[in-house]
Amino acid sequence: MKNLVFKRKIYQEFLRWKQESQGKTALLVEGARRVGKSTIVKEFARREYETYILIDFNKASSAIKHLFDDLMDLDFIFLTLQTTYRTQLRERKSVIVFDEVQKCPNARQAIKYLVEDGRYDYIETGSLISIKKNTKDITIPSEEDRLQMYPMDYEEFRWALDDMATIPLLQSFWEHKRALGAAFRTAMRDFRLYMLVGGMPQAVKAYIETKDLSLVDKTKRGIIQLYEEDFHKIDDTGRLSKLYRSIPGQLSRKTKRFVSSSVIGKAEEEKLAELLNALEDSKTVNMVYHADDPNVGMGLTKNLDRFKVYAADTGLFVTLAFWDKGFTENTIYQKLLSDKLSANLGYIYENVVAQMLAAAGNQLFYYSWPKDEKHYYEIDFLLSRGAKLCPIEVKSSGYNTHASLDAFCEKYSSRIGDRYLVYTKDLNKDGAVTLVPAFLTFLL
């Protein structure tokens, strides 16, 4: 299989760091396993520096790891690295990459002194859940800039398919607030393909090279199993893995919050908090917290006990949702792709909206309140824009009813800016509500 290096937006953030830092800080690239951190960092090092050394701490010898136990002689360390990796480093023109830095905590700790030395640039990559676990006994360097890397967003997915035109065209329709008309069906089908394949580079690569969705599903199952192996290293009881597996089931029941006890039974409050923090730190999920007082600065009233959990990648979410089969049959994928599966797929659309909003840099909040004794209203997502709130209701159908949205906007009329219903039909307006096809979510 040829080595595909996908175009990623984070590359521009790397360039900005290099220009602004001028060697005064290292760059730590965090993210879930298999989101493409190592690949894009290696490509950046290759293209933007005269020479580079990449130390993969998953493979590095004990001798290389022990180099960072004693920092008294940096000249010896650099000489050893250059000899071992057969690469000559050039002052202010080379970068050293610490790949999977969580496997060598002392290398992470050494960053302070390496940056202070000033000869070379440094980039670290790692899974945050493992970084926290393996750095509890070291001094965390303050000389770090951090970037969070997400699965490929929809635009990056279109780029991978050699489509540079779709997103600019969609932006033009949005700017002019015009319906797509005849182009809508194709746009929606393309977007459903993204929902099914997802944004994990391995899965995208499998689709490009095979066009076989069952092989794509096999790739995604491998990634999920890798996550679960990581979860078991942190929690050998299996409860962390069960919480992750339960995400589709929890969302399909349309509960007001994620109910941990229904998955793992009763757990001590401290232990449960530890498990949930580990799940959030893994970056395999997007947590959406309840805003008890929906207003600008929602973080001030974030309720840590009321939250929903979405998978960070909707492609993996689809595989989790149909995990009960030995593999997700191509017929299921084809029905999902053509929008003909009879099951209520609202939770899948909610998940992809959460993913797109998070990738765009939004903190995620929701809000629910009683309608009567047996029912409640709910706003799926709340965005803060300037001094106003932008509520979002998500529907998996083309129905443009929005009772919760209307009730919320009446309840908090002075706080409301734009209001959106994300659904599966064309761009439109219904009074003050903008009806937004799901594939335009990234523009909200």
C-alpha cells in the first residue's frame, strides 16, 4: 500500500508556531491514537527543516531512552542521537521529534533544558491519556505550546478524495443564504459518506484504496480495539471500555444525560469521576456538559454531573452502533449511504454535529428543562457568539418543527442571537430560525 500523507489544517498551526516561537518553546501535539499526529509531524519536519531526527519511543532502545536521565552533557546527547540516526543536526535549522513521548517521561521533562539550550526545535506527540498517566512523577515543562489534533474534518475528508471544490462552493451558498437546489442530493450523499467512513486517516485510506466499506469497517474495528486495549491498561476492570462502548446506546435512548450506572452499575463517586476524566482525556470522545444558566460564559455554570458523551469520530460511532454483528455488513452501509435504513438515526446526526462543532474550536454545552411532568424540552447544542447565544436543535429528518428551539428562545429572548435547526433538507428559513443542512454545520 502506498504511503498517503493527507493534507491537514493543523499544518498551518505548526507553521505559525515555528515562526512565532523561534525555538523558545517546544510544540506538544495531543490527540487520540490514530488521528494522524505522527504522520503530519513527520511531514512537517521533512518539509520545513533542513534535517530532522524522529525518535519513536515505542521503538527506541533503552540506551536512547536513558540518554534523557542525565542532562549534564547535552553535547554528548546530541552526538549520540546524530550517530544513532545517521543524521547531522544543524543549529536553528533542524528539529528533533519525540514521537509517543509518553513512553519516555524523562524526555518530556528534558524539554525545559533542551529548549533553553536553543540549538534545535522540538516537537512532541502523544496520547493525552497516556501522557497524564506517565508524567505524574516528573516536572511538566512550561516551555511548551500545545495543539489538539482531531480526526479529519469534512473539508479535510473532501481534500483526501481529491475534491478541492465542494467546500468553497458550500461556503458560497451559505454566505448568500441560498438553497442548493439540484446540487443538494449529491451534497447530502457525499456528507453521509463522510459520516460512514469517518475522519480517522487509516479508515479514509482504506476507502480510497479499496472503495469497499466492509474493509473500511474492519479498519475501524481495529482502531476501536486499540482504544480498548489502552482503556484496559488504565482500568483493568473493563469499566472504562464499557463506558466507551455504551455511547450509541445511551444516545439512542434520548436520555437527558449520560447514565453511567446503567452501564457499570454503582461506583464510588471518586472512582467514577476518575473513569470519566480518563475517558475525556483520551480524546476518543466529545463531552457535552449541561449549562445550568445558559448565558455567555457558560463554563461558569457547567454542571459536571450532567453531561452527554459523543464519539470523537462519527465513523467509529457507526461501527460501535452496529458492533453486534461480526462485521458491519455492506448492505447496512449502503442503506445508510442512500438514507434508506429504517432505524431512527437521529443519534448519528447528533454525533457528527458534535464532532464538527468541536473540530471548529467550540466548547460544547446543552440545555434541558421541564415541559410538563412527563416531558422536557432540550437544546442539543449551545454556542456563544459575542454577547449572544446561538441555540442548535438537531433532527435526523427533513421535518422543520422546532418546539424546543422556540420555547428556549422565548424563555431567554434577550440572550438569543442566531438560531439554527440542523436537519437533512436544503438550506431554508422558517421565521427567525435558519434551517441548516447537516453538512453546513462547520460554518455555524
